[in-house]
Amino acid sequence: MTAIERSRTVAVVGAGTMGQGIAQVALLAGHRVLIYDIDAALAADGVGMVQDRLERMAAKGRLDRAEAEDAIGRIAPAGALADLAGAALVIEAVVENVTVKQTLFAALEEVVSPDTLLATNTSSLSVTELAAGLAHPGRFLGLHFFNPAPLLPLVEVISGFATDPAAAERAYGTVLGWGKTPVRCADTPGFIVNRIARPFYAEAFAVYEEQGADPATVDAVLRESGGFKMGPFQLTDLIGQDVNEAVTRSVWESFFRSPKFTPSLAQRRLVQSGRLGRKSGHGWFPYGPDATVPEPHTAAPEEAPAKVTVVGDLGPAAALADLLEEAGIAVTATEHGGPYIQLPGEGQLVLADGKTSVEFADVVYFDLALDYRGATRIALSASEDTSERTLAEAVGLFQKLGKKVSVIGDVPGMIVARTVAMLIDLTADAVARGVATAEDIDTAMRLGVNYPLGPSEWHERLGRDWAYDLLHHLDERCPGGRYAPSLALFRLGYAAEDEEYGAEEYAADEGDATGESA
């Protein structure tokens, strides 16, 4: 893997925030950097802002003074595209418009040498389409930096249909040498992060639209039970509802309106009303000095049951048995039946599985947690037919473990469980289609959007058939294709079962052959 030599020039086209950030990364990696903008004044201002940031970094001791001065002397504005002729790499960070970008790269081809790498920083447009009409499309690719580029480590290296593998490897090596964490990705709508992340928003909005829970409660459950750093309502207010919805709609349209990516009507209404989030003073939540921040629903205190019976293997929630005993609750275990926790009032406490409480005589569902010991909040789901005693015992049981409890509506799959299952499914499908490796997707989701685990890591932790079973149940209750598990997810679960069966059969055969018991 051959990176671009530090002695070669890197050019950035577009002097906005992203362009400045990319320029700063390349500059501190040791390259001479040129910034070009169609507005020469903006290019000069962009250079000045990068130089000012380096000065501040040196003043605060975050950058060696000599290194800062050296870097400041290696960046300059370019007055014309022709000034970029000697660049080994040109990265575009201009407006997200296909025509504008295609026109720019056609003009660049007239200037730079045939071996110059041309890269777009687009977050949503097709790299293949942008390369259409170029004389040398093999040297064209996507380098999607995340904002702010100097701070966030992830860079998606996107190969278009015509991208030469050697060009992609050269770009990958260069970005790696700049201290970033590159991940390889085929040219697909949303690339990795913006494709895989859709359910994080969509399932939260769906729970809200189904009247299952309010935004503050959904956010709190995903943070305090799921381990996500921010809830989707809070996060989209920060991003901007118009921006987030535009990405969702773009991915949906690009996948020929697949139900897997259907946008939210509630979010559409928010955008139409001008409630765009923090930047407009109101989104899902109000902002400003006089704004009242909504509180998540938290159940009132209830008495915990003195004893329970754990029936069967609780799977992802197996740690609850130990936690209950540590909390002073007597636990009896039985291997047959279940899986559920039998409460004294004859009701059952069941881990979210894609079914609903109303289907059963007296059941309360509890949501998935990243770590039941460390979780500070647990969501419970019950129907109108669930007895008051069963719900009170379920609430009291988790409160005895030191958890806040949010009671939501009878929503199949609840909040964390259905979100994680959808993330796992989209990842399995993307891997099967050659979009990226499971490892690169996990890396991208941890670094790009700060997820506590990558989807494949969740999959391994929860069991190979957990997501498939939950989505299958969800699909039965919410038909239309959104929750239909992918063939790739089915194959993963089937392969795991097949391996287990094969091992057992092998052991049995060996026992027969030796006369020993298997």
C-alpha cells in the first residue's frame, strides 16, 4: 500500500468548514496544501482560519510551536484551478449538487496530471455518477470525512464502479498515514454510516408515531439502557431536522423506496412547520433560555416481589438472575420452559421478542440493555389486559435493582431491541452485498456515530438467531416489508444452527465408531 509522499501537494476545493478541516488534516500530516474556491476571497479567508487555528493550538500547548509555524508556511490559497496542476491529490468539498461537482471535476481533469487522485467528500451522492464523463474515472473515488474533520477519526474510502483498486488503496494508505481510521466501502446509497444508521432514527420515530412513548422517554431508554451516547430525538435536533430528513429521503429514493428506509411522517411535519431543531429554537424539544426540557416518563415507586422463578435460559438477559439474588430477591431456577421470569402474582416478565403483551394472559415485556448491571433505566411494556399487580411487581423488581423504570405502550420489539435488531439486519445485508466488511461497518458505526457496539458485535453478543427471530415476529405484526429479515440474516442464523448440529452429529458418530458414549 503506497501512500502519497509527504513532499507532494494536496489541494482542497471548497473553503467552507469541511474544506478547512480537511486542509488542516493534510497540512499537519506534512503536505503542502492549497485551498481553492470559486470565490477567491473565501479561499484566502479559509487559509487564514486554518492558520489561526494552528496558532491557537500552539498557544494552548496542543501543538509544538515550531511544527505550527512550519505548517502555517505550507498552506496557501490558489487563485485559479490551474494552480492545482502539481497536486497529487485533490479533494472536493463543495455544495452537494451533482452538476456542480461533475463540472468541477471535468475542469480539474484539464489541469492535473493523469496520475493525480481526484476525490469527493460527498456524504450522499453517488461516486459512480460523479465520475461519469471523466476521461480517467479510475483515479476518482470518495473520501468522506466526518465533521469536524480534524477531530473525528473516521474516513469512508468509497470505490465507485470505475474506481481502480490501486487508486483506492493509495487513498486508503494516505488517509491512514494522516492518522485517520479509514474504512473501505463500495459505492452504495448512504455509504456505510448513513445507510446503516437509518434505523436508529426510524425506529424511535416509529415508536413515537405508534403512541408508544414520548421523545424524551425514547431518548432516555436508548441512552440509559441501550448505551447510546445521545438519543435520536436529541441528535436530530442537533443535526437539523431538515438535514437528517433529507439524508433519509435520499437513501430511501436511492433504494427505490424500499420500506426498510421509509421516512417518518412525524419528522416531515416537523420540517414543514419550521421546527428544525437547535438552529431554529425548536425541534422535537424547545431550546433557548426560557425553554423547559421535557423529562422522560419514570414510574412511581413500587414494592419489589420477595421471590421470583427464572424459567429457562434468559439469553441476553441471563445476568438478571445474579442481579436479583444480589438485591436480596430469592430466585428459583428451572430449565424447562420459558424463557421468562415468573412473578408471584402469576404474571410473566419476558425479554422483548417482537411480540405484544396483548397476545398473552398476563405478560410484561422488558427491553434489551447493553449491560443489565450498568443500565440505569429499563423500559417495560404492558397492554390494557395486563393486571395491575403484575405490572407493579415488574416495576418494583427493576427498581429494587437500582434502575429507573419507564413504562411504554404495547409496542412490539419495544425500543432498544427493535433498533438493535434492525441495525444487525441492515449490516448483514450490506456485508452480503459486498458493501463493506463486518469489521469495517462495526468500526464505522463506533467511530462515525459513537455507537457502544458495532452491529456485528451486537449480533455475536445476542446470539446468531436473536435478531432474526425478533424481526420475524415484528414482520408478522407489522407487515409491509420493513421488518422482514433479510436473506443474509437468515443465512447467518441457519449457518450457526447447522454448525451446532454438525458438531453434535460428529460427536455422536465418533461415539458409535469407538463404542463410547457421546
